Amino acid sequence: MPHEVIMPALGMAQQSGQLVAWLKAPGDAVKAGEPLMEVETDKATMEVEAQADGYLGGLRAKAGDDVPVGSVVAVIAETKEAAEAEAGGEVAQDAPADEPASGSDTETANDDALPEGAEVIMPALGMAQETGQITTWLKEPGDAVGADDILFEVETDKSAVEVPAGVSGYLAAILADPGEEVPVGAPIAIISAEAPANPVRRSHAQKPAAPKPAKAEAPANKATPEKETTSKPAAARPYAKPAAAPAPGGRILASPKAKRLAREQGLELARLAEAGIAQPYHVSDLETLRTLPAPQAAAATAPTAQALHLSAEVSAKGFAAFCDWIEAETGQAPDPGALLAGLATGATFSGPVAVSRHGRSRCFADPGRYPLGQAPESEEDATPALLIRDLRGSALQRISLGAEAQPVLTLTGSDPLTLTLEADPGQLAPEAALDLITGFAARLDEPLRHLL
């Protein structure tokens, strides 16, 4: 069966995304894990991977289009011939979009009519997330909800998170049952402005399939016999943007999914670079990585100490008041990322600091050497000595993702803020880890003292 490519949800409040560029052309062979398109939201631009093997069929959206989350933007067909037929039927398939359905399709739509209102979609709580499982609904159909009310709990392979409604109104429909796995971007509820007369509750599996255009007639004017499907296999093209292997210790370019799987399986992507295999790396490269001979010294030098995981809590009021003071003194809003990078440095820690916020990561050149908040951004390929994940204001309260290539400081919650430091034993000594998180908490609580 053909696989539909949809506009993903790259943020919890995202309603649409701009398709920046297609990285494959119609008819090209694609593999699961390969970058397929670039998507831009108001927060970040990132590559979106293909979720199935096959051939890219007709494109439903072109570069520059703003596409609602969950809308189909292309199809990955099983054969090249089917993909070419899809490509030839693009206009015919898109043209009737605004025309009313006829016959039984209209009856199906009427039978399964849903209340009008704002759709609540399955949020993306991580870049590599494809689905989420609803643990429980905290509101019932027909209940009044506020924008900040917790509407449901969702669980991914990384965490369980309470998700707020996002808009005020009435819960007019619940479209997924607890325990169901729902794709990211799929609608799971509807919030209406007025109290619904007939609230709806059903499972995601009960959602009627959208009528699909008849594709059997598309190849009617193709003279290629069916047996040619197997006599002319299309060779898969490698991704068109290979990068040379970096120097040892340099930055590794890989898809988020490949990084996550490599981390979970204890694989080091740097060994692909050492073997001279071109970047960026994707899920398919992990098979190659498994075949590489293990380094002789790996078993002898493997760390036996337990990974470091430290947490602290601090009031958010001090940092907020400090930002307001800077704006009042200078007439310009400060850069929170640059301030956090500066507050993280101290007597026991120095070096480049990367700050990640809303999917965008910036690296500041050794903030301890500059006035607070004025460190310049480093070159794109700079390797940070510390990563700060700024998740303030999100629904996450606690986090435990494990260490990256460098120690990671994560800020979660609203007030108080929870600080979490994760590091491998070889990255920080226990005493240095304690100094880092306690010093950062103290400076975050009273930033003005850092200027004295």
C-alpha cells in the first residue's frame, strides 16, 4: 500500500508548517530514515525523514506552501511505475479538493459529522517521535475547559507528559481512547466555542477513512506492461548532500532518529567517520556501523562508574526580574539564551556553551570571557563543552534522557524551575558536577550577584 507523507507537528502549539524544499524529486527511490523535505515553523527549520521505503509519488504541496499539520503533502509508492502515475495525477487529484463529495462519500461524511471547533492534535514531544499513547483523559465530553487546564496525559518512549487544552471552550469531541497509539499531528479532540448539543466520543480507530481518488485509471494511458515492474528495478539514489568525514573529535552530522537509536543501542557514530564513511548518517547507516570491528581498547577502557544525574530547584523570579531590569536599563530586550550561557560558566567550568530552545540550538564562544549576555555566537561546527536545554514553560516537569557528547543542563517547569544535570563519568568529576549545578542555581536565583 502507498504510504502518505503528512505535514508533521514539530511543536505542541503548531498548526501549520512551511514546506521549504523537497530533498527528493517525484520518482526518486527513498528509504526510511532518509531526509525527504525541509519544514519551517515559527520556531525552527528542520529536515523531515521518510517513514517508509519506496518511490516518491505525486507532490501535493510545493516549496513555499504553508500546509496545515496532518495534511498529506506526498505519497511514497511501492513501485516506480506507481510513483510516476501519482506524479502524473497531481493536478487531477488536487483540483476537486474544494468540490463537494458525491454519493456514498457524502453520506459517510454526514454520518460521521463532528462538531465545529478548534482541533487538538497529538503533540510532538521530541524530534524523533512518530506516535504518542494517550494515558488518560482528564476532562469528559461536554466539559468546559480553560486554555491552561490539563486536558490529557500522553506517553512516548521518553516520558509521560500532561498536555494543556491550549484554547478555552467546551470539549465537544474526544477522538482517541486511552491506550491508543496515535500518530503525531493526528486530531484527537475538538474544543468548540459553545456547549455542544451532542458531544462525541470515539476511538482513533473508528475514524472513517478519507475517500481516496481512484488510482487504477491513472496508468491507463501508460503503455508499460505490468511485468516491466520487476524487469526494471530502480536503483536507489544516495542522499544528495554527502559531507566529508570530519577530523577525529569533530562534529558528527546525523538525523535525530539515527542519533537516538545509536544512543539507545550503545553505538558510536564517530566510528563511521573514522572509517571514512561520508556524512550525514541515517538509520540505514547503523547496519554498517554494527559490522565495523570493535576497537581493541574499547573493552579495557569502558567506564564502570554510574552516569551522573543531579537535580536542583530554584525560583524563576530572580531571572525574570533580571531580564526586566536589563530591558529597563538598555531599552532593549535581552537575549535569554546568551544570559543562561553566561550564568552557567564560573570558576569550575569554561568553554563554548550551546543553548537549545524550541528546536533551535546556538553555541556561544566561552561566555565566561565576555560581559554577561554579550558572548558572540561560535562557528556552526563548534563543539560545545556544555549543552543547556531551555524547556522553561513547557509541560515537562522532570527529565531523564541521558548524557550527550557533552554534559547537559536542562531547565524545566515554570516556578520553581527544575535544573537537571546529566553527564557521563568521563565528562565531569562528581565534585565538578556538584559545583556546576549549585553554582548555576545560585547565579540563576540572584543574577545581579554575578555582575559584582
